[in-house]
Amino acid sequence: MSSERLLAAIADEVRSCTRCPLAARRTLAVPGEGNPLSDVLLVGEGPGAREDASGRPFVGRAGRLLEELLAGIGWAREDVFIANVVKCRPPGNRDPEPDEIAACAAYLERQEAALEPLVIVTLGRFSLRRYLPRARIGAVHGQVQRTADRFILPMYHPAAGLRDPSVERILRTDFQKLPQVLLDARRATAAAMKMPITDHELRVGFTPAP
Ligand code: URA
Ligand code: SF4
């Protein structure tokens, strides 16, 4: 099945999911959305009020900042895929509970398997913890972390940038690194597969040119 159809099938399941207590108080579940062919997956924490009302990720104030950060590197939200650690809004925007994160994890795992992103950008600590349980955001933000099969680029959460101008500045600086990280990831992947790849080919993909 194509990544588009796989992602659509996962989204349908999420919309009717009742696997954890967050289902009871949500308006709409927020499966995630974006370009099903993108090399880049952005992972946030969970829906807020605007997301819960619309069923779409990052459409509130944090979302506006996220779009601005992407625009700063010449990208739009349609160029990447955006998902969250939990798909339903924690009441009052409280932190998601461990049992809720665990119940929802399989959806994000399946989204990763369908999209096969070369780079995963984590937004905030719950997302970072999923991929790098021991990492501290203050120490690793903006620095690519290589795991067995992935390039992880940890970022502060855009909502933290809204609360603190110094964090917003760090976010802008860190986002500037994303195109080069994508380029490095493409080069490394091609090398691992022993595929000769030209500089031109490196820059052509479903995500805008690095
Ligand atoms: N914050 C998140 O972590 N995710 C969203 O989708 C919106 C705000
Ligand atoms: Fe299902 Fe995840 Fe929503 Fe819980 S948060 S009800 S596991 S989709």
C-alpha cells in the first residue's frame, strides 16, 4: 500500500479510537497531517484547544510560530508531516500521562513505518523522550542525534518559544540547521545503500531543497 493510503487508514483508526481515557473528553482526535512523501516528520506533544476543535495539528498560536519557523527555511507545513505523541487533547492542556502515551504509541509507530522519514524533529520533551529517553533538551537542542536507523533533531516546543523570547531565538537558530541535516541524512542513506548520488539528486525530494 502507498504511504498515503497507509497514513489515511491510520488516521481513520485514530479518529474512532477509545484506547485511553483521553477519548472521553476530546471533541476531535488529531491524527496528524502533511505530505505523505516527505522525508521529514515533526512530532509534537498533543492537541490543544484549537487542535481539538478542528482535528488538525498545530493550528493555534504555537502552530503559527511553527509555520513561521518553517517559512524561515523556505518550507511550508505541506512539505513535512506533522504528528503528535498523543492524538487526543489532555484536559486543560495538562501533560499526557504515561499510560496515555503508552496507549497511543502504536499509532505514531505505524505513522513512522508508513512515512519512513529520514529526519525526525522532536518538539518538546515528551517527543524527545520517545526517541532519546536519556537526553536533556537543554543539552541536545539543535544538534542532530543519530540512532541506529535515524537522524533525530531535537527542538524546544514552539509553545515554549511563545512564553520566552530567548527560547524563540533558539528555535529560530535551531530550525536553520534542518536543511543541512536533511542533506546529511540523504547522503548517509544513499551511502548505506551503496547508491551513487549526485549533488543535484541530493537536493531533489518531496521536501524542499535543503
Ligand atoms: N502543541 C502540540 O504539541 N501539538 C499540537 O498539535 C498543537 C500544539
Ligand atoms: Fe486513542 Fe491515542 Fe486518543 Fe488515547 S490519545 S484515545 S490512545 S488516539
